[in-house]
Amino acid sequence: MIAADYLKRIAAWSRELNERELEIARAGIVEKSYRADEFIFMRGDRFDYWTGVVTGLARMGIVSRGGKATSFAGLTSGAWFGEGSVLKKEPRRYDVVALRDTRLAMMDRNTFFWLFENSVGFNRFLVGQLNERLGQFIGLLEYGRTLDATARLARSIASLFNPILYPDLTMHLEITQEEIGALSGISRQNANQCLKRLEKQGLLRLEYGGVTIVDLERLRHYGE
């Protein structure tokens, strides 16, 4: 069983639980590690866990029958995902792949439903989570249809700073240009050009092993 203080550190939602709820949550969570480029699960899989990223970076998306990859979201440390599939008891409708070595915390379905049925704090979190995720995916649809590559990349980076979906982040994001390209659906070379353009405009600063956000609001609305 994972320690209570450790769970509170990796899962913002657990900070709203009472003592009994916290004990039940701790008992229902296991951790598992995945290597870079390893599939955590694929579309159509029965993956009966609500899942949080402890360390690392993963990409949520799909690959069409024609081989075209579409990214839905990046999943950084502190992000929890998959509640919709757990609630509906259905196969996953998307792939999740580790972009680098990644460690996950996985809550089994029985524990998830006990909290869902008994914890006001947990339900409050889920409502906020589902609402933010819906907004994220509506934004993704807009980006893909109306924005150029630089704007799509800017919005993709900004989406990783949603305080509900990705709590406890600082303005420095440890991410490579290749990973940013994968999350934005463009090549590493194009990502490099877009990042340099955004840096020149004063929205972010390129640094070794990552980027530091200078103007998050302008990134969120870039291309309007």
C-alpha cells in the first residue's frame, strides 16, 4: 500500500478525501513503469484502471487505418486520465504511449466506483476534470481546422498548463522538441522552427532539456 503523504503528492484529488476515503484509495492503487515508446494501452483494449502519471510523459491519440497519427493530449506528471472509460465500462477509444520512461499510478475499478459512490470531494474533482477535458478536446478540434503549425504548437504547449488537468506544474516544462512535435502532430524539424518563432516573439524561452513559459495567456490565444 502506498503511503498517504506520497499519494497526496502525486494526486491532487486525494487532498480532498477524508481519512477513511484516503485509506481506501491507497489500498486500490498500484504503480507500474513503462519504457519510452511503449504502449500503455491501445484503442480497443480493456484497461480497467483510472490512471495517473507519477513521472514521465505520455501521449493520448489515435492512428487511422491509413496510418495517420492524431494527438489528443499530452499527459505530464500529476495528470489523471481514463475516468470516462472506467465509468462507462467500455474499451478504450484511443491509444496512450509513453514518450519517455514513465511511471503510472493505477486505481482499480472497484476502488474508483467506491469513491464515486461515497466521496463528495472525489465527485467534485471528477466533475471539474470531465468539464476541463471536454473543453480541451473541443479546442483540439478548433486547432486542427483553423490554425497553422505554429499556432497549433503554441496551443498544445499551453494546454499542458491547465491547472485542473495538470496541477502543481511550474512555468518550466521538461520536454524535448521531438516530444513537443509528437504532441502537436508535426515533425521535430517543424517544431524547432515554430519554437524559435515563439521565442523570438517573447512567448517562451528555449532551454536545455525543456522550455520556460514567459507569456502563457498569449500562448493560449496564439493565432486569434
